[in-house]
Amino acid sequence: MIGVELVKLARRPRTWAAIGLLCLLPAVVAVFLATTRISPPPGQGAAFLSAVLQSGSLYPAAALALVLPIFLPIAVAVVAGDAVAGESAQGTLRYLLVRPVRRTALLVAKLVAVVVFVVGAVLAVAGTSYVVGVALFGAGDPVAVVRALPEVTGDDGGVAGTSPGGQQPASGPGGSQVGSSDAASSGAAGAQSGGQVGADTGDSTAAADPEAARERAQSSVSSLSGEALSPTDLAARLLGAMGYVVVSMLGVAAIALFLSTLTASSLGATLGALAALITSQVLVSLDAAASVTPYLPTRYWLAWIDFFRDPIFLRDITAGLWLQAGYVVVLMLAAWANFTTKDVTS
């Protein structure tokens, strides 16, 4: 049954159209950045966009920040919302259930197909954006990257620490405060100030001896805290961020799939899921809703940015994983209870 659902997913043109559009947006943004060499001001725009001019290997992270707030949730909601409701609207669900097919097995197969779509979409966005980023911006000049990002360490409280020399880092973009995941884009924008030699890094060696800086940062990029990341470390953090985004989108899929078992309209299920996400986003930004904010599905979506801090901030990441797991378990149990007792007549 799972194989049948995967084949159906692969044969639908909208599957590839959705993935193609998700990959197209970061590519278009990269072309504009490469041709104009104008990045967003520090603290503005998607996370990491200010750093990609110095290191194209960071562009997969910027691409995730571009597609996550709107486009990726829409694509997931469309696929998951059509999983059951689409079959019902076309009149194929009743004939499918006439066969000796258990409803639980069918629902699990639908869920697996949605998970495969989410994983494939995230991998496609990250893979294509890496190729585009390195092709247009290069892997990154080690000296430029070291000078661009301040050497700041942080803790879960979000207050920046001191530089390795024990002195306070110079004030500037990303230098005085390293916020939580909700304000991570301001910390990510530190690379925009890359023309300052030594002043933003607190590293007098880098200013006095460019060769020493080049040796120090060879084949490296910097974390949000200014520490050099080796290619292996960067790849591991990217994989962690991608995994977190996948789990976050599974929460969206659970909402849409549950609604798909309640209605025969795939459009209704999709719009219902998007309405729930929009409501969540509005309440997250509302101080008066602080009592329910920790339980909203979009509350910790940006926590994946904490993978690029040194040390990694695990508080919001862990909270986000538990929250999405709760949504998936509760909503899938509700979908199972409804679907296995539903009178399918259409």
C-alpha cells in the first residue's frame, strides 16, 4: 500500500511543480544578490542573507529561511490536505475501501507519502541552493569571513559573551546581543559588516597578518557566534537544521491530514490548515496571547537557526521538537479515529 501511494505521489505533476517552485525562489534571490552585490541591511531580511556574499556555502541555510515562513507550509498543506479528501472528491476512496484494504493501513500509507514529500522538498531546496550559492558566491574567502563575523559566544539566555581575548566585542551588527531563535536573523546579519578589518572581530592577529587569518579560517565559515566552522561541522549543522524543518512541517502535515479526513474537499482541508497556521503566527506576535504562545504550532519554527550558534542553543530546539511531536501524535490519532469510523459514501 505504501508503494502504491509513493507511485501516485511521484506521478502527480503538482508534486514536481511544488518542489520546483520551492527551489526556484532561492535561485532567483541568489541571482539578484550576485548581480547587484547588495545584501539586506543587518537585522533585516531572511537569516544568513547578509553572510552569503562572503560564503556561498551558507546559502542552503538562507534558502530554508526564505521558504519556511510561507511557501513550504503551503506546499505541505496542499499535499497533505489532498491525501484523503482528494480521493473522496474524485469518488475513488469508496472503491478503494471496497477492496480488502484496512483503513488504518491506508491512512499510514498516506502519512508516509506526505513524509516522503516533506523530506524530498527540504533536500531539494538545500541541495539546489548549495549548488547555486557556491556557483554564484564561491565557497567563501577565509579572510573575509573571519573579519565579517564578530567572535561572540552566547548562552541560552541570549546575552553575548566575550571574545577569546577576554575583551568585550565591539558593538555593531550581531556584536552586542545574540538573541534567541526569534531574533536570530539580526545575529546572522553580522557578515554584512565584512569590510571592517579587525574592528568587528576583536582579533588583532587577523588585522595584522592576513596570512595568519587565512590559515586560521581555511575552508571554514563562521557560526552566528563568530567561531570558525569546518566544512564537516557546517554540513552536520545543516543536516540538523534540515531535520528540524522536516519535523516542523510534519506538524503542518498532521493538521492538514486530519482536516482531510473531515471533509471531501481537498481545498477546504488545505485552507483550514493554512488558516490555523496564520492564526498561530498572529497570536505568536501578540503579547496578550503570551499564555498560549508556547503551545502554538509556529512558535518554534525559527529555532533551527540555533544550530548555527556556538555552542548550539538546545532549549528552543528541544521545545520545538516536543511540540511538533505532540501535534503529530494527537492529530494523527484523531484522524485515525475519524477515518476508521467514517461512513464513506462519495
